[in-house]
Amino acid sequence: MDQIILQVINGLDKGSAYALIALGLTLIFGTLGVVNFAHGALFLIGAFCAVTLQRILNISAQTVDPTKTDFLGNPAVIKTPYVELWFGPEMGAAIIDWSVPLAVLFAIPIMVAIGVIMERGLIKHFYNRPHADQILVTFGLAIVLQNIIKQFYGASQISTPSPEVFRGSFDFGVLLGYEANAIIYPYWRMIYFAFSVGIISAIFAFLRFTTFGMVVRAGMADRETVGLLGINIDKRFTIMFGIAAAVAGVAGVMYAPINSPSYTMGMDFLVISFVVVVVGGMGSLPGAVLAGFLLGIVESFASLNEVKSILPGIDQIIIYLIAIIILLTRPRGLMGKRGVMED
Amino acid sequence: MLGLNKRDFRLLIIVLLLTLGTPFLLQPFAEGTELAKFNAGYPDLMQRIAIFGIFAMGFNILFGLTGYLSFGHAAFLGVGSYSAVWMFKLLSMNVIPAILLAMITAGLFSLVIGYISLRRSGIYFSILTLAFAQMSFALAYSVLTPITNGETGLQLALSDPRILDPVNNTGSLPLTNIFGLEMNAAVKIEMLGRLYTFSVGYYFSAAIALLAFYVSLRIFRSPFGLMLRAIKSNQQRLSYTGLSTRPYTLAAFVISGIYAGLAGGLMASMDPLAGAERMQWTASGEVVIMSILGGVGTLMGPVLGAGAIKYLENIFSKINESVLQSWFAFLPDGLENTVVWVFSRFTGDGWPLTLGLLFMLVVTFLPGGLVEGGQRIAKLFKRDKVKPDGENNDEDGAKHKPEPTPRVDE
């Protein structure tokens, strides 16, 4: 039983990342009808926003301390980050320590801007072209963005630690009456899960309870009619693209402490998040979220040793296997509407 | 001749001459000059161009003719490579059985995957093939290690049985050959200050590529090819006339799978090892890029695309910062460093970035690829000749034709 609980909660953090990326993909597909292969790259850029902010905060003033010498006998150079000079040593150290959560604020405007530029500059010209062309051009864009990141940050993984407070683990088992250390779960993963639930609810609330969201939903249902009513639906869809980019971006920022970002992480997540979207049902927002968490949990169950001993290698392929079965038996996915992208 | 009409036969002859002359064509600059780095006439690169040409030709039969965009073709190439290396290990170092087995296994593999994937079309088909390819990749890396040798990749060993070959007492690994003629044997001729290399490996790959080109030419001109094009333009209408399109698409899928297997087998014949990374989806993306860049749906396009990409890849990775520095040495110092910095982002390590940009530009502005580009330029020259004698030129005529309606899959 404790194993089952452990696998469920283990699956939640990966599932949260899948759900957030798939949610953004679905938002773009539902509003603009574009299959965006560059969405993984947006997740990647988000993660590197965290890296960038961490580097900015660590820019240091160098002072020479004549009283001390380094091992060569030269006067020691002491580096003090500017934030520590400006805000005092304690406050400054705290700011640096909290660089990942702060990067969320830093990333949102950047990601929205990137999203809007992407939509206005590139994807706008592809609305009337076949889906294959949209896939190809966004695939090209993904390669470009990934390699820009590689050119600036190198190919190795860059460690971006979470704040000191969250580095430990939480002992779940004790709460449920198991012995100590039976079910432990890192704090940051809990925060990631809570964060993604918050973002997902915010998106749903935004679409459900605001006038803007209502117009967007109407536009998703029937773009032409909304346009005929004199509403500038294109502008709203552009903003939705920006929001979808921001969702992928903040998902990337918060994921940085879980898995040190490197330039390939976008492509790694892209394939899986497409599978998530298809399993959830093309164009269905609740479907994307549900499938994201579901696949995350299923994947973590498949990596149990008991399962692996019966079906070796199942942990590697389970997600693809599920996608194939779903596509063949129920092509519109778990919660997809009939007729969306079906033949 | 050969079941072709005059025009196609001429095309075949041109391609034949080009492949024969490749060692000359790719070696235009004298050895030791500044421009010598643009030469590409050495066997390794020429073989790669021929092999990737075959791979792209096969992909084109599927995507170019039927419009089904597969993102998993590298899986067939990988399977071909593995089976070829196994043949080298168990049977003989002769490449013929290895390539035959590579084609057979890739064909069977693509039959299974195609049978399942072709039940869906559009984006779903792409994702299904992607899922299958990723599954093969993951399995080759982990569980199938006894067959694929996992991360290290499958390699030859001295202890391999090789039942048909004479006992190997030399203590070094045997080389791939075709009836005794070794693949890396080469004749080098120095002429006009240039070193021309005529290698067995290249001419062997080129002969097979030529054969593959001939087959794809016949497919393009056959009623079967016409049927595939009909599927691309309107599958629904075909179904309404009572035709089942599935056998046709499946046949196209298997043919392109066999082409990929052939390319994989050849790759292993030139360098007898096989690794799982050949099956990764980014490798499938590469063949997509090649076909699109050259001109998808045209006969020559994919081969041109494969050649252009492999050639540029080779050139770009040679241009490092010191080369750039020598090129821009005439600029003032501060400017020089900036220019060199900017250019070095796109060369050397930065080649994928350039490739991505190039690919985006082609998809956006030149959907027909290099072939369409060539046609546009040719048209430009033609129009200049026609213009003086009247308004009745091409552009005017084109306006009266119905605009092709954008295809929307929904």
C-alpha cells in the first residue's frame, strides 16, 4: 500500500509538468488551430530564464582584501554579489537563494513577449496552410531556439537549486500511520505540484469567469461568428498564445530545480506532451490536464521493480504504448470532442 | 528505354553522369589553396550523400506522393543497420547478404508499423509513427541490449563466427567487402594539383543509389504513383468512388521503409557499427528536413536536399573561429571581433542553428524547396525572352487559373 501511495505522489510532479505543457499546447490548438512543435522550446526557454536570473543575481563586485592572501600569495579577491551590497548581506543572500521562485516573475513578461512575437511574426502566416506546414515550420523554430540556448549556455546541465528551505523531504508516511521514511517526498516537488494546480485553476477560472475568457471560448467554438459580431478575435487569440507561452515558461522555471536544465530538455518534453495532448483529446483543456497527471502516475508505476520484472523495459515505453492504444481504439482521446482533427 | 520515355531516360543519364563524376565535381579547388576547404571529394562524405539520398528518396515516396508525414522513419534505418551488422557478425563480411537482410527486416518492421499507423491520418499519423520510433529507440537502448548492445552500439568482434568467411588469423577485425573487393579500397589520382579519390565504397553506394533512383522514377510514373498522388490531393473523393486507399498507402509506407532499411544497411556496410541514436526522432526530423529543403514530391529534390545538407554540414563544421578571423582580418579590430563572434554562432558547433533557420526560410517562402527555387530562376530568364513580343506571358495566364485552395484537414 505504501508503495502505491509513493508511486502516485512520485508521478504527480512529472505529471504536473506534462499537464502544464499540454495545457498550453491545447490552448494554442484550440484557439488558433495550430499544431505547435515549438512548445517544448518554450518550456526550455522558461527553464533558462531561471538560469539567467540566477546568473544576473550572482553578478559580483570584486574587491581586493589586502589583509588576506590566496594560496599563491597574492592579495585575495573577494567577490560580493551586487544584490548583497545593495540590500545588505542577509537580504541579498536570501534574494539569491530564492532566485528560482523570483524567476517566475522574471519569466512571465519575457515569455508573453516571446509568445506574441512568435504568433504575430511567424505563425500568423501559416493559418491558411496545411497542418503539415505548420508542424514543419514550428519544428524548424524549435531547432533554432534550442540551438540559440546551446550557443549561449553550452551543452552541459546547469544546476539551479531551489531555496534552502525547500531542500529537505517531507515524511508522508508518518501522517498516514506508516513508520518513518516509508513514504518521503521532497518539498520542492510538493511545491511544484501545488504551483501547477494553481496555474491550471487560474487558467480555467480566467476562461470561465472573465468576459475576456468568455469571448475566447466563444471564438474557440465558432471563430467566424464572433468575428462577425465585431469583436477583434485575432487580438484575443494572440494574447492567448502569449498566455500559453507563459504557462509553458513558468512550468520550465519551476522544473529547473527538479532536473538541472540542459538544451535538450525541450525536445524531450515535447514528444511526451504531444502524446499527452492526443491521449487527453485534441482541443480539450480538461482532457490535457487529466491525461498529463494520469500519464505521469502511470509512468511512475511502470518504473516499479515488481512491474519491471514481469515486463522488462515497460517503464521506457508505457507512455507511447498508451498513446498507440488510445489512438487506435478511441481516436478522439479521453475527453476530446467528436470531429476535431478526425478523418 | 528501360520502360522510360525519352525525357525520363535523359534525366536518368544525367543523374548517372553526375554520380560518376562526383569525385571530380566535389573537388573543384586545388589542394593547398585557401578555397580547398570547400572541397568535399573524399569518400566518406560522398558515401554519406549517396546514402542519405536513398533515405530521402524513400521518405519522399511516402510524404511527397501521399502526403502522410512520418516522424519515425529513422527507426527503419536503425533496424536496417542492426540487421546488417548482425549479418557481418554471423554470416560473412560480404555486404550483399547484409544489405538484403537489412531491406527485409526494415520492410517487415515497416509493414507492422504501417499497418497500425495508417489507420489514422494527418497529425495523428505523425504522432503514431513518432511514438513507434521512440518506443524502438527506448527499447534498443534498454531491454534489447542483447541484440543491440545498448549504449555502446553493436560492433564487430574477433570472436564472431562468420561461418562463410575463411578463418581470420590476422588478429585484426576483417573489413567489409563485396566478393573480396574491400569497401574502403580506393584509387587516388593526382591531376592538375587536385587529388581525386575513386573509392569502391562510394561507387558501390552510388550504384545502389542510382538503382534506387530508377525504381523511384518508375514509381513516380506508374499508375500506382498516380494513385498515391490522388490520395494526397483528395482521399475522401477516392473513398467515395469505392476505392480502398489503405493498400496503396501501406504499399508506399513499406516501400519507403525498405528504402530506409537499404540506407541503414549501406551505412553499416561502410562502417560496420550500429547505435540506437540512429533511431531517435531527431534523426527522423533530419530526413524530413532534407526532403523539404530539396523539394518534396519531386524526383530530384530529396537527393539534392540530402546532398546540400551533408555538404554544408561538412563545410560549416570546418569553419572555426580562426578561419573566420583570417577572413575578416581586413576589418578594424573592434568590428572584426564582433563580426567573428556573430558568424561563429552560426558555424562550427552552430551548424544546427543555421540549418534550422534555413529550413524555416524554405518552409515559409519556398515550399517547393530547391527545385522550386531553380524553376523560379529558370522562369525569370524565360520571361525576359518572351516579354518583348507581347503581354501574353506566363504570369498573365496564371491569373486566370483557379487559385489552389488551401487544404485544411479539419
